[in-house]
Amino acid sequence: MTKLELKVEMGEVRRARAFALSIADDAGLSERQTQNLHLVVEEAFANIVNYSGAATMELCSWQEDGSLYVSFADDGIPFDPTQHPEPDLTLPVALRAIGGLGIHYIRKMSDGMAYRRQDGRNVLTVWKTLENPTET
């Protein structure tokens, strides 16, 4: 398991990006999968920084059963993104509700996501099935 503690501020986005690239490389992800993981990490990170009110954040990654898992844990206000409705992309941009596209991208760029509230922390876990899995 790989872990990274981050300050909950946008200046830490570079460290979050480097974390994503490192775990993608370790997992042997394709260029497309790496880009998708990069977007997932960036969107989840930005949502925590901008909306959670959290003081602390931790990213964790591990491989298991042919998938790469990434979890985002923060001590912010309870929020379950898996319950957030899909945006209506058929509406013109001016008529769409503000927000929700980051969660939409996370759903589309991963093979699954799960949420739990544990010990006063939001824990969002996303995963991607590996093309050529190697257990670590």
C-alpha cells in the first residue's frame, strides 16, 4: 500500500498528480489508463479542497484481485459522491445545475467507486481493472 498525506489546499495538487503518475507507472497502466487515473485523482482532490471543509487528507493506493485501488480520505463534512445524481448532459450548459461534472468524470474514468464514512472521515475508493495485473 502506498500512502500520501496532503494539506487540503490547491498548492498540493502537484504532489497529488505525482502520486497518480507514480502509482500508474508501478501498476503498468497504459497511457490512456494513466490519463484517466490522473483525471480521477485531480477531480477528487479538487472536490475535497473546494467543498469538504477538511483539515486533513490522505491518498492511498494498492493493487488487489487484478485492480488498482485509490482511496481519498478526509475529515471534512460527510458527503457521499456515489449518491450524487448524474448531470443531465443533454441540457444546454446554461440550464445545467452547477457542479457534479467532477463526480461524473470520476465515474466515467474508473471501473467503480465506493464511499463509506469511517471514524469521522469520508473515504472514497475508486478502482480500475488492470490490463496486465501484477499483485503488489
